[in-house]
Amino acid sequence: MKGSQLTVFAANQSHRKSHMTVVEWILHTAKKAGIQGATVIEVSECIDAHGKYHAARFFELVDQPVVVTVAAEDGRIDALLDSLRHGGVQLFYTRCPIEYEVLGADAGEGGE
């Protein structure tokens, strides 16, 4: 299948949207857009789109940067981006064209 990989960078976990963390809100919005899978990666350090340094510290993890990556057909990625744009949360993202597939004999059935 062909589609897009969308990577959303959330530089600060302490921000909230609709009583959820920004990451929870991104995942909830992705699910509403029909995207079935997402990967959340906690990053130790980053410089955001405005040049501000963020880092996870031992006593305070609220400033820990997080990356959310999803892959889906372009229509679902477009729907997700539209929702994120109108969500009132400042985010930076990258989007790349990809080919993707679920592998394995039972891939369509969720088997092991």
C-alpha cells in the first residue's frame, strides 16, 4: 500500500488539550481519523522549532520531548493533519511518502 508517514514532535509533555496530555490527544485524534497504529517515542533532548532546548531531567519529566509517528493512506493522514491544525496546539511535524504493508500469515487477523 502507498501512503504517508507522519511524525509529530511534541516538545513538552506538560501541555494539555481537552483534559488529556498532548500525546494522548494526538493518539485520540489519530484514532478518530481512522488510523489504527501509532508509535510514541520519548526523547531525552531536543531543540524545538523555535530554537528552545528541552530535556528530560531526573526530577522533572514534564519537559521531556515526545515523538508520535503514524503511517496510513494519504486520506487518513490528511484528516489527522486537519484536526491537529484546528486543535489549538502548536506542533511541528514531518510527512514523507511511504509504502507499507502488514506482514505475516495472520497479519489481517491479529494472530501471533
